[in-house]
Amino acid sequence: MPVETAIAYAKQLAAALEAAHEKGVVHRDLKPANIKITPDGLLKVLDFGLAKTGGESAELSGTVAPTLSMGMTEAGAILGTAAYMAPEQARGKPVDKRADIWAFGVVLYELLTGGMVFGGETASDSMAAVLTKEPDWSLLPRNTPAHVRRLLSRCLRKEPRQRMRDIGEARLALDEPEPANDDAAPVQANRPWLPWALAVVGMALGAVAVASWPRTQSSEPPAALFQLALPEGAAEGPSSPGGIPSPDGHHLAMVANKDSDTALWVRELDEVEPRLLEHTESARFPFWSPDSRTIAFFAGDKLKKVSIQGGAAQTICAIPRPAGLTFDRPVRGDGGTWSQENIIVFSNADGGPLMQVSADAGSQPKPAFGNTAGTSGRSFGPQFLPNGRHLLYIERHQGPVETTLYAQELNSTQRVPVGPFATRAIWAAPGYLLFMREGTLYAQRMDPKSYRLSGNPVALAEDLTVNVTASRAAIAVGGGVLTYRSGPRSSNARLAWYSRDGKRLGTVGKEGDYRGVRLSPDGKTAALAMGRPRLDL
């Protein structure tokens, strides 16, 4: 409808909600179907109180979805209509009048654009859009006043505390005259529910996503989506995320294979080309110091560190050899984490407990949790939580549940199971657990103090690379940046020959866990690593 008409109806809608809110009534199911216009142009808001609807199909249309009510959800956790419910409503949390302000913004947006802002084929699709997507502000009519655009931005902020608090403010804002010098350009997208903007990165064997969230309160740029290129002529292992973000979110540490050996590279996020860090031959599994100035990495049976400004790498310690190993090759590190207290905790690819060591050169490692904890299985993937004393880590053991995520304090023998996870999970500020399930990346609320998960997992990306044998997912997060690698999983894959023009010539062998495939110079044979057959996650 014309912009002037939409604004006139929005004023009436705001006044109606204001009258309800003043009496302590929150509608919770505001949508076009509950708004009627009389023949003389009077707007009326109907159906206060959520209707109970039973017998509907589980796959409801996101466009005409009826109210989700007590009879359709577990313990009445989700109440409302999918495409119009506020994010806190979609997560089953208690709601107040700010949920009506969100729905008011959705209705006003749809009045102006003539299309749904969070539509989907099913109610699930609509709820996912509410939680993860931002409105397409470019669809607003060009003559939409700037103060109306600002009002929409304030109504449709996913975090309730950042949203407009009183619908009376909306009514007053709609009555404001437009300043003569006001900029009518589209507003920027609001801060997303999850603080990451997903991006896709082209790789030799798949793709990597790099994401960042705003670093200042005054500027809220839209999601950044861009490709991350490897150094020219370099290749990379299939379970690497492509870049490990620094804690300050300004750099990416990259391991790339070039000239038959790996090396460590650093890329600034505002630059195109990564730069090689000399003296980092055979580097594997890098991780950052808390001040983002130093990178720790494994090389052979050593844990080393190097400044991002370059210079000689220093050896922190040798990787201890777990008891009972029968092979003669050097042991290997398998990932680490660095605390504000200058303590590093790392895991051993060949088994044994997690180890802790001072980050100073020449230090001696010792078990992270004493000699009793973490020895019943293989522990790996450690990550310090924000307090710098507790860690998350995965342990693989025998039994019905093969891998479990634990939280445990350094030097303590008491640990708390967070839940069964097939791959390493990552904690990300301000309070989410990122994890993989059947090739899909999910985020779920997690309290870093109680370690409890809450709400429903939300899918962020699909078809990510997973190394099932090592329980390693190709994801990394730090400083408001999320990287992930999309492409075929390293397990249950099949090798195939292709001609130079892209024609598939045939397959080689059976499906399996193939990694690190390298062709011989004559192109007739290949060297590769092969793991155990894949078990469905």
C-alpha cells in the first residue's frame, strides 16, 4: 500500500497496543490476520490471548502458519505465530511487551514492502529466519522516510534489551516531522542474533566461511561474506577451517602445504594476501596467545611459538610420549589453548591425558588435571573458558556414547559432562556452543559457569568438512570472527579421476576416510592417508 497509508495504519496499530500495554496486556500473537480495517478506515486489533490449535500437521506453512500453542509445543515452550514471533519467543523464553514491539515492526515492514520479512515454506523455516536472518532493507520503498526506517531498525533488533522498550515511543516517532537534511538511505542491517556474519571461502578441497560481528556499539554493519584464498600454489588438509581467527579478530593464522611441507601463514583481515612466517616448517594446528601477538603450533614432536611479526620460532616443550606406545615415529600434538595466565593446555594425537605447560620457552609439561582424570579415554580439543581456569574438551571412550564433551577446572579431578558430541565443540562469546551434527554447524546457548545448554540449536551452515576419525570439525572462532570449511566430509568419500576439462573418468576404490591426497609427478599414482570406515553420527 502507499507509504502514507501504511504509516497512518501503523499509528493506529501503535495506539491500540499502547492501550493494551497500559492495562498490562501483552498480545503475543500480533499478525495481519489479527488486524482488521473497518469500512471507515478504523484499525482494530483482535484475538487477544493465544488460541489453542490442535491437529495441525507438524510441517506448517510459514506464510499461513496458525498459532503455535500449548497443545503443539512441549510444555507450552513456544507460543505465537512463526513468522511474527520475536526471537525470545521462538526460543521458548518468557516474553514481555517487547515481543509485541517486534511483531509491530514486522507488520509495518510488510505493510511497506508487500512481502513477508521472515517467511518460509514451513513454520520451522520461518522460526529459523527469525533467529538468524536480517530484514532486507533494500526492499523498502525509496520514499520511506528515514525516521520510519530508524523506527523499524529499533523494533526489529533481535536482542530484546536493544529493542525499543515502549510502543508509545513508536507512535511518537511516526508523528515526527522529517528533518530537511535527513538522509533517506537504507539503514544498515541490525546485529544478528548470533554475533557472526557467515562467509564462504574457496579452497582446494572445499570452501571455508569467514564471519565477523560489529566491534563497536555505534556502528552495526551488515553481515560480511567473503572468500579466503590460500597462498598461491598452496594446498591444505581437508579438516582445516582455512584460518584460525585471533582473539582480537584482526588476523587469521593459516597452515598451508607448499613445496612438500607445511608452513604457517598470517593474513590480516583487511588485506588480501597472506604472508609467510619463516622458520615454521612442518607447522600443524596453530592457536593464538590471548594478546593476539604470538602463534603457538606443533612441529614434529615439539610445541613451538612464533611472533606474528616474524623471527625465529621458539620451542616451548617436547610432546610427552604416552605410555604403552609401540611405534618408533615421533609423537604429535593435536591442538591447544592459551590462557591469560600464560598457561597452555594441549592434547596428544597419539593418546594420553591433556597436558599443561607454561608458554615460556623451555618449560616442562605436566598433566592438566592431575594423574587421575582424563585417562580413561583419549582427551583432545581443549579450550579455555572465559575465566581462564576451566576448560572444555572432548573425550573418546568405549561404550554406547563414544565421545563426550566435558568441562573441568585446571588441576582439578572433578569434571562436568556437557553432553555427547561426535566432534570437538567450541565455546564462543557472548555465550554459545558451536558444534557439528551430520555435517551441519549448529549454535546453542551455553552458560560458561554452569555449562548448561538452553534453547534449541540453530543451524548456521550445512555440508561442512568433518574428519570423523579425529573427531575434528573444520570450524574456528575468535574475536568476533567465525571460519568454517564447506565441502565433502573426509569420511565416507570416494576418490575419482577427472580430466583437465572437468570430465569424470571413473572412481577409484571403495568409499572410506581419505585425507591428504597428493598426486605423483607423473600423474599415475597418489599418496594419501586412510582412516577407519565412517560410522554414521
